[in-house]
Amino acid sequence: MPKFYFQLTDGLTKIPDTGGLVFSDAAAAREHATACTEAFSRRAAQFNGIDGLYWSVQVVDERGKQVFTLQLKQPGCARG
């Protein structure tokens, strides 16, 4: 099963995921990332104080190829 890495970035700063997680496929990795966006937003807020407004999660595979990116949302904002 493939391993996926969830990196936080604001376009300038990148917080790498050195451990990664194993999922059956990219769809399962996306489901996990979507469920975790609030936690990622809180983590990003520690670095920029803006509740993750400019941060995103870049998910890459074992070869380093970007699979997808999710924009973080501010905690408390409606999800669309």
C-alpha cells in the first residue's frame, strides 16, 4: 500500500511530514486530509497567527509527486 506525506505550506514556509501515512489509495488519503484540516489550521496558526488563512496541505506520494492540495480554512468558517 502506498505512503502519503502531508506537508503544510504557506507558499514560502514548508513544514514537512517526515513520517507519512499509509493508505489504500489517493482517495483515502484525501478523505483523511479533509477530516484533519481543522487540526492543520490550528497548527499553522501557531506559525502565522492568522488561523491558517494562507496555509494549505500538500499531499505527496512516496516518489515526491504532488497528489493534491487542500486549502486550510479558518476555524469556525463554514465549509463549502
